Amino acid sequence: MNDSPERKVRFRIYDLLAKKSVRVGSTLTPSHIAEAIGASHNTILAYARNETVRVNLVLLNAMCDYLECELDELMYREEEETEEPDMMPA
């Protein structure tokens, strides 16, 4: 590895649930995903809260199908934090 700060992978599950909720006219939660795809509620909640460190490709695919999205819409990498250069007094 290198000395640069680690970029974290984040999930947009709550955003995608909100969009699907509008489409279907009903409020949806991570529990709805879990029930629909046959996964544990706690597992889906861990993804939604960005608390998972390993991913299951079968679950990711099933979540994309349920949320009607592509993988790059479901998850993303955080932008690297850039430090402001030190400013010299004038």
C-alpha cells in the first residue's frame, strides 16, 4: 500500500430507496430490500449504513435489481481529501 489516505466505498441505498419510493408511491426501507431479495435485515442495514467491509457480489446484484439501478449508482468511492497548501503571509 501507499501512504495516501484510504478512499472508502460508500453506498447510496437510502437515496435509491427514496427514488424508488416515489416511483411506487410507498415508503420503502432497507427491510423491504432484505425481504425482497431473501437477505438478512442486519446485512442490508450494514450496507445502507456503510458499516460493511466486505461485499457479497450476489447481494449487490440483487440489490441493483430491486432498486432498478446499476452498480455504479449503488456504490461509489469517496473523493480524496485534498489538503490546502500552507499559505505564506504576505
